[in-house]
Amino acid sequence: MPLTFCAEPGCGALVTRGRCPAHLAQPRDVCASMTDTIVHAWYRSKRWQDLRASILREQPFCRTCSAEGRRVLTVDIDHVQKHNGDPDRFWSRDNLQGLCKPCHTRKTVRGE
């Protein structure tokens, strides 16, 4: 199974799924857990898939790499400002940008 980053925002630990052992030991806020469930549903929705496809067409090259004079294909759609479960920020086209996988991973690990 491929490794992925811990689901805890800002954590750089690699895990097979979910949260790393350090974060599993921490109690989760029930309210935050409910928000996580709702946000995960947003990412699985047709609305998100359509919005994501639209951003990919509009921004075929990574915004960060383009600013550095390189042309690298967009793979991930990133929220410029963390949405923290706020639906207005989550769905705002102005808050979305296309990034390549390495740029998106670096931004996520920094907790941005």
C-alpha cells in the first residue's frame, strides 16, 4: 500500500492511511470530527469534481512553478487559504489554484 501524509493538518509523518501514531493517541474533538466528515463528503461530490475539472482546464500549469518560469502540469487543486470547514472558502473559485504534486505536498506539510 502506498504511503501518504498523516491526515492531521500540518503533520509530515508518512502513514498507510489516516493519522500517524502520535496523532492517533490524541483525542479528537467531536465537532472537528463532524466537520471532517462533511468536508470529506464535499471532496467526493459531483459539484467538487466539476469545479476541479474546470480549474484544471483554466490552470493547466502549476501556479508556483509558473511563477518560477517552469511549466509543470497541474495535478492537484489547492485552497490558497485553508478553508477550515468554511463552505464559502471551500467553494470559492478565487480561493483555488492548480499545483503540481510536489508543490502541493510542500504547501500541505508546512500546514498552509
